[in-house]
Amino acid sequence: MRVLVTGGAGFIGSHYVRMAAAETNDKITVLDALTYAGNPANLEPVSGRFDFVHGDICDAELLAHVVPGHDLVINFAAESHVDRSIAGAAPFVRTNVLGTQTLMQACLDAGVGKVVHVSTDEVYGSIDSGSWDESAPLRPRSPYAAAKAGGDLVALAYGVTYGLPVSVTRCGNNYGPYQYPEKVIPLFITNLLEGLKVPLYGDGGNIRDWIHVDDHCRAIRLVTEVGQPGEVYHVAGTAELTNLRLTEKLLAALGAEWERVERVADRMGHDRRYSLDDTKLRALGYEPRIAFDEGLDATVRWYVENADWWRPLKQARP
């Protein structure tokens, strides 16, 4: 099978590529714009097992050349950092909405047999108790989340209007190796390793549902195999934690004291809690394998042992 992975040099996309290259005989093409969070080094472990195209999913002319001939397209390409979207929303709308539409049109024109669009739990806003199922209304509260919700709706509309066989996945917070060190877990780990303080927003009571990137990518692959067109599938995590509790775990893992924590003003529009119900996906045979504490310990070890990967990124961070 010929598979196109957009955003395949980013954190989650590159993990999918490494997994697919190691476990399948698929012919893989990676398309990535190589913005600050796209890193060819993420793909070095499977060098030679994929074709790489440097390009933007907003480039319709390029997609008209790249997409044809692929049996499956998985769209990981996105601007994804909430803080950056608050500072400047335009790139998020461009990539996450216009880019999704441009890619869906290219897939339709090329007659691609299966498309999976990867999204986020943040499109639902915030939930005080319980968990969202796939029928929950979209109530995004940040420019990032709104742009992702827009892209989801565009992708699903291409299914309804044109019959494009597209499925959407929505997942909680991911963690694991090769994650760009602006996200909370790699930021805190690398700051602690460098002797710096770690910034804790507000009262630290915001709750996130954490999933190891390997479990997320296995869920996506299951959807590529047996997911139905027009359907949305949730990928829930294995641990709901306050940011305060997560900080405590990271401090303990690195032998650091609470004095290394710096309280900072809360993020504007900061969602209090996310939680997904993944009953629908589990009915297809999915089950996460990596317990949070086990995965977090392995992630900390990876960053300890791979400073040559993350130090240049922090030094060059835009």
C-alpha cells in the first residue's frame, strides 16, 4: 500500500512513520513544511524507508503532483501550540483550515481510497465532569482549537458532499520521545536538566488526559484499517492529571525540589479540563498498552540520553 503522511516530520507524525516503516511493507511518502517543529532528525531511525517531499499542505499545485497514486493519506500537518495561537492566530487558520481543505480537495481529485484526519480533544472546549463522546458539540475556546474544529468540519463535509472516504480522530495530550520542547512535558524535563525553572500556569488545577504517542499512533493505524468513512473516533488517554500533579511527578523523576517551580499568570481562555470517551474505538479492538508512569519514566530517560537532539532546538527556538 502507498501511504502519504502529511506533517510526518513532526512529533506524532514522525512516530507514525517510524512505526509503519518498522512494522509494515507500506511505501511511505512524508510531506512536511519543516516549520520550527518539523525536524528531519525525527525520521533518521528509519532513513531510507520513505520518500520525503518538502512542502506545504496549502500548496494545491504541489499536492496535485504528490497525492495521486497513494491509497491512504493521513493528515498530521497542523499548527498545534495554543500559546502561539494566542500570540498570532493567522498561521493556525491558514494551515489547520485552508490547508485541510486544500488537502481534502487533492485527495478527492486523486481518488484516494482512505483519508484519516488527525485532530484534538480541544475542539470541544472544557468539561467539568464526565467525558465527551463523538456526538458532543464543538465549542473551541482558543484560536488553535477553533482552527482545528474548522478543519475537522471541512474534512467531514468533503465526506458528506463529495463522498470522500475520510475519518477523523480526536485525541488527548500526547507525550513521548521526539516531542518539541515547547510542550509541557519536554519543556519541564529539559528545563530541569538545564538547571532552569519550570513555569506552572495559574493554580495548576487544569486537568489533562495523557496518552503515550505510541498508543495514539496504534489507534490511528486501527482507524486506517477498519474505521468507517464519515465517522469520528476518540482516542482517550491513560491518566487524568492536574498540571500540579504532573509537575510533582516530573520533579520527582529528575530529583528536583519545588523551588524549581515558578508560578506564572494563567493562560488566556485556559480550558479547565478535557476528557474523552473512547468506547467507540475500543469496540474496534483498541486498548492502550502504556501506563502513564511507565511511559513518563521512559520519556524522561529518553530526554536525559538525547540532549544532542533537544539542545539545538531550544537554542534556536523562535
